Amino acid sequence: MALSFTGCQRQYPVNIPYVTFDFTINILDPQFVNLQGVGGTAIIDGGSRGIIIYRVSIDQFNAYERHCTYDSENACGKVSFDGSGIILVDDDCSGAGCGSKFNVIDGSVTNGPAQYPLIQYSTQFDGMAMLRIYNN
């Protein structure tokens, strides 16, 4: 049985490039071993500056654009995990990012200057091993 989870309708800045993608990963593949448990994460290529995947529950995964929603023209505007594992921070290029922080569970801003949440992509999990991430 396939399950589909998508984010709520949100307003996003229009200056982040829209890059169409649709790909499927096998979470049993050794490179995605972290996604096998709830709270697991992975970073993959795709979208504008990469995609962060977070396993919310046994059957729900969230996927976010790494392109920071604040000052999107800044080449260093790319979010990564901080030490907590649940906060994403724009500190790319050795701290040259804006420092905005986002919650990995829902992509919301936890600390500005960003005002918009991270762009969330659609996911579909087959309940066994195959996770589809897409925006088209």
C-alpha cells in the first residue's frame, strides 16, 4: 500500500529557482541507512541546492529544499543540520550564511532573519523500502 504525504499550502519566496525532479531511493541501500529509523536523516542531490530528508514516523518522510529562503541570491545560503539533529541552520561557507534556523519536523522558521519556511517537497513511501521524492 502506497502512502502519500505532502505539506500544507504555504507561501514561498519566488526567487528560489524551481528545479523539476522525481526520483526514488531505496532506504535499505547502505548509503541511506540513517533513514531506516524514525528521526533518521539524509542529504541528497536534487532541487536547487540539495534536499534534506527526515523520517518523521514509521511511514512518514519529509523532504526540504536546502536553499535558504532568506537572501536566496547568497551563494552560501544552504541549510545543514546543527548538532541537535532537529534544527537546520544556514551556516554554509564557514558561517557566511545568514544564520537562519528551521525546524526539520515541519520546515518552519525557528530563528530569523528568514521569514519563510523551507520549501517542502512531496514524498511517497511504499511501507517497505522505496521512498519517492518529487515536485512535479
